[in-house]
Amino acid sequence: MAMTMKGEVVLAADRETVWAKLNDPEILKVSVPGCQELEQVGDNAFRATVKIKVGPVGATFKGAVELKDMDPPNGYRIVGQGEGGIAGFAKGGARVELSDTVEPAGGCLLRYEVEADVGGKIAQLGNRLINGVASKTAEQFFANFAAAITT
């Protein structure tokens, strides 16, 4: 089952700071809901373990994430895939773009577009439930990320 999602968030930091934090494994680990492990295994490659729950199905996904099309401090593309055993799989990518805000206080506008494909038991739960969990997870990520970049 394929899904797409896009959005934007204004962060209270300059673009260079946001860029640096988007490339910091420790910041990302505390920002990703359910992230148990995030280990850098190459220049732009990570191995991750994330525990999630979608409706009645809970699973621990283990996978790989790679950052591509690097354009510091303007953005990049994230490509990843993970296996959750009997719960299924997830694979996809996201485009992340950073720009300065026009707000008097300054800051950075982060735009994202996500495309993902899920299969297995999780996919059987239906678009509505999965999209709801994905949206909530994205909101939680950005709340966590915003808190992490201001500390």
C-alpha cells in the first residue's frame, strides 16, 4: 500500500543550525518516535531500530536509511527501508527542503514530502488508520526535533 504526505514547519533556529541538527544522529534518535537505535554506518548512511504501533499491530522495524542529493544547508533526500517481521515492511523516501523564513524573528522553514510503501499485516489495517498514525508520528517528530534544536 502506497501513501504520500507533505507538510511544513517553522523552526526557531537559523537554516545552518537546522541543517546541522538534521545530520546529527543523536538529535535524530531523540526526535524519531519509538527510535531505539540509530547508528551511523557510513558518511550518509544509518542503521535504525524503531518500535511502532499501528492500531492493534505493534512491531520493531530494523532497517537502513541513506541521505542522498545533499545540498547543504538547503536540503536532501532520505531513502530507507525496514523489516518488521510478521508485521510487514516499510520502504520509501522523503525530500526535505530548508529555507529562511520571512518572519521578523527569523527562523527556518522546513518543507517535506514523503512517499512510502508498506506491506504485510500493517497494510491490511487500511489507509485511514495508517495515514493517521503517519501524520501523528510526523507531528511528534517535529515537536521533538524543535525541542532538541533549541536546547
